[in-house]
Amino acid sequence: MSGRWQRRSLPVCASTELELDRWLKQQPPPAAATPDSLEWRRLVVAKRQRFGHGQQGRIWTSPAGGLWLSAAFPWPAHPERAAALPLALSLGLACQLEQIGLPERRIPLAIKWPNDLIVQGRKLAGLLPRLRLRGGRVRWGQVGLGLNGTNPVPVGAIGLGEALQAAAGRPGQRFDPRATPRTLERLACRSIETALALADQPEQVRQGVEQRLWRPAAGIERDGTTWRIAGLLADGGLAVVAPDGRRSIWRRTF
């Protein structure tokens, strides 16, 4: 793992997000940090979480064998001039996963708006990004990351080990050395560092995510209407179109 990170490791905790928040309250980051600052980047990782959660408080099953991580890092002070944090983080993670063997034509990787990475329609990873603000300026960026590795997964999910084995023509196997927790931790750090490198390139980030955007042929059901995905806005909003031609912009709720 990169030496640029201050790291705390726990065998088990209620939530890495709670542990990171306590750390940040005890030792706040420097006010003048910039995205390329190396003096502080903080990382909390647990072998297992008892009460991991995702968007809107949904439970994220977090057994041993996966990556359960929360991180804080510098981000541009003026969010309107920077790439949308959720898009940059999603793109950074997708790029790193692609470098180790995904996607293949048989095992496509996609970014499911607003905060998931999926393989063949099954959830591989979830991101919970946040900007910490004061007076309209960003103090730091933060993300909770759950990434299935070699751990057992619930129905509708997939582990990276299984996905990589399937891409190699060995379906049904779950273990792969590229999907162990320590390997995933290094991959996650590189993903965040990729996002930091792209922080001042919002259009490049938007295009990169849009190329990988999950667009179900049947559309997305919401409020009794089936919406078709039209594309992404640079601020992370999703443009959608209804069958009658109505257009709408969906915003993230966190």
C-alpha cells in the first residue's frame, strides 16, 4: 500500500465510517491541504463490520474476505470548479478494476448510478462519498467503500474473486489472489489517488463514467414511471427521459 496514507486497522468494528469520524474529530485535517498534499490521507479498514451501511442507511453485509474501508483526503476547496466527487471515485475504482482483469465481454463491469459498481447486473462494490464543508468551502473529501472480494455474498451480489475467475473461463470459483483483502486495500488506495489526480478535470471524469454507465434496456422504475437514462451531468446528476418525452434530472441524496 502507498506510504501516503495514515492507516488504522481493526479486526472488527461497528462501522469504519464511525471510526474515521472519531479520528477526524480528535485530529482534524489541516485547513490548507490541497488535493496533491501528501501530509495527510487517512484510512480505516476492518476485517469485518457489524453494522456497515450504504446509501440511505441500507445495510451492507460485511463478512471477512471483503474490503470494508473508510478514507478521508484533501479535495479542491471550491466544489463547483472540481469534478463531482462521487463520479471521480467511481471512475477511479472502475479503472483500477479494469487494470486487473475486468471487464471482459462475458463479464462486463458497469457503474450503476448513483453509487454502485456492478458485474452482470450483480453488485460488486458500493461507495458512500461525502464532502465535508465549512462556509461553502470543502474541508476534505470522504468515502466509505465496500468491495466484495472472496467473502460469501448475498443474492444479487458478486465477489471480485468470482468475477475474475469467470472472466478467465472458470465460473463457479470464488478465490483469486487478486481479490484478497490486502490486495483490495492497495487497489482502493490507488483508486482514490486516481480520483485525486482527476479532481480538476470534471469533463474527463463525466465522460469516463458515462462510457461505463449502466443503462438497463428496460429502463428504471420510479414513482410509477419507467425512465430511460439519457446521460450524466458534470455535477453528478443523472438525466432521464420518460416515455411521454418528459425530462428530469435526478440528484444524489447524500
